[in-house]
Amino acid sequence: MADTLMWEVRAAPGRRDELLAWVESAIPGPAEVYLGGPDRVVVIARGVSRLPEPPPELLARPVAQWPFTFHRSL
């Protein structure tokens, strides 16, 4: 059974900081948040099957979510 979720979203032009603020207030912990370039936000969350949808005006495209099963740390 999947125990880890990768959640990735692309911000609308110029709105990454707003999207990041939304992520930091809306995503339940524990979670890790990564930034990619000027418009990407990635969240790795454990123990959840789905994460909430951000406000559509902050998005350049829909959220992508993939469930994973942890294997091991190297």
C-alpha cells in the first residue's frame, strides 16, 4: 500500500510565492516542500493519499499527484 505522496504543481506566471504561501498553510505535515525554477512547487508527504487542490487562479496547469511506497534510505 502506498504511504508517500508526491504532489507537484506549476504556478501561474508571477504567482509562485502566493502558491507557496498557500501550500505552507494548507498542506498537512509532516511534509517536505521543494521549489523548482521560477514556477514549480513539489511536496513529498507521508501518510496521506491525496492533498487539497489550490485555488485555480494560482495554477498554470492542474496539480499532479503520484502515490509511492517507501523502499529504503541509502
